[in-house]
Amino acid sequence: MPYVNIKITREGATTEQKARLIEGATQLLVDVLGKNPQTTFVVIEEVDTDNWGIAGEPVTAIRARARKS
């Protein structure tokens, strides 16, 4: 019973994009490990950019700096 947890920043992923992630992750487990898609769970968690850090800095700050460039 595989469980896949996908975490992305909350920056506007559409319902369709999330559905494709769920389908793709499920299919990958079927193709690579022969898992049953009926017992494969995929959860997508969206995290505010203030709560996601890279290299000691919040993503919010990184994105703001990139927009100014």
C-alpha cells in the first residue's frame, strides 16, 4: 500500500495540474514497482512560501528578489 506525499509551494497549481501529478505518481509506482493503483495513495500538500526555505531563506524573499531582477 504505497503512500506518496508531494509537497509544493502554494503558488497557483491548478486542479488539472494536481490531477496529473496524482495520476503520474500512481502510474510510476505501477510501472516501476508493479503496485496496485487501487491501493496507492497520493497526497499533495501546498505550503505557503513563507513556510518553505531554501539555503536559509524563505521562498517568499527569494521570489521577491527574482521579480526585481
